[in-house]
Amino acid sequence: MGGPRAPRIDPGKRRTFQRRLLAWYRVHGRDLPWRNTTDPYEILVSEVMLQQTQVERVIPKYHEFLEKYPTVEHLAEADVDDVRKTWYPLGYNIRPVRLHGIARESVARYGGAIPRDEEDLLSMKGIGRYTAGAVRSFAFGIDAPILDTNVARVLHRVFLAKGDPKRAAVRTRLWALSEALIPRGKGYDFNQALMDFGATVCTAKRPACAACTMRTICHTYPGPRSHGPRRARPRSDR
């Protein structure tokens, strides 16, 4: 327990962030095919495909892949070279090999089921902490934290505004923040909202700071190049 801790979160800022993010998501959340299922296998396929790949490129391949390999068993029984060819042209071609291995392990160890337990998921080669959290959150409805590039950027800008989010110590704090901010019982929507917000508003380049619903509580407003925290106004959203 001696590692870096998440910064203390003002309860008012925490509630404001949760409320604003979920309200924004209800209006602006993207309609994506993997949000129309809670099948753990289909969620896993989407998460592996989305690693370092744009959503627009993933959508058609996601449909094609699941049409060809509709279940864990179908994927496990397939020839790995065939899986690679089906994956083309998404790139990062170690991903289909790992996904194929996960399918085979799921059949061998869990009878074709994708496990919900975090330790079981992390024990499978090719599943890291983010993917495990995404599967648990989006497939099983567990309030599990996630931290991809978009989520890390949002949390870092709004709550930290210092340190390199790629460094291990800062990453540890961001993971703790991600977990601490989840409203009880709303992990699915909250996590999806965080990813969408980072992908469409709090973007890496040219973020929409002036129109951002978080601007009055964001440590880096009026822009990610600012330095030093901006004092929050906890009653501003009422």
C-alpha cells in the first residue's frame, strides 16, 4: 500500500463531475454496435479490436469477425492463420493471435465462458488491467475501473494537471481516480461516458474547452497548456 495514492477528491467536485458527465452522455453518447450487447465474448472482441485503432475502422470488421466466429468455441476451433486473415487490415497483428489464444484458454478452462473474476481474466495472456475492467464493466455490470488513453487524458486534465500521465506513478494515481469516481451501480454508463468524452470533447488535439461542461471544475481550463489548478465553483451547475 506504499505506492502513490489518488489525490483527495472534494465531494462536491466528485458529484459535479459524475452528474455532468452522465448528463452529457445521455445526450451525446455514441451509438456503437458493441453497446447493444452484454455478451462477454462480443465485448472482448470489440475491446481487443479497439486497441490503438479508430472506432470507424473497427465497426465493419467487428461485424465481419463475429459473423465468421460467432462464439468463443468457433474462434477457438479456427485456424490461427485464418483468424489473422479475417482481422486484416486492422493492423497490430499480434492481437488476433492473442484473441485466438484467449478463446482456446476459455474453452479449456471455463467451458467456453469468458470469466468475470478479475484475477481469472488477468491470468489469461493478452488481457491486461484495462481489458479486464472493460469486460467486467460492460459485460457483467460490475463497477470496475478502466483507464485507456482517452480516460487518462480526461482525468488528468480535470483532476491533476501535473505530471506525465504515461509515467507509472501518475498512472497509479489515475487508476485510483478512475475507481474512486464511479457512481455506485452506474459503472457501465460512467465508463462509456468517460471514453466518449475523451474521444469527442477532451481530445488530444484541439479539445473543445470553451464548450466543455467540465470547464468550471477543470484544473487545466481554459486549455491543456495551462499550468496550475483553477479553483472550482461547486454550485455552478445548479
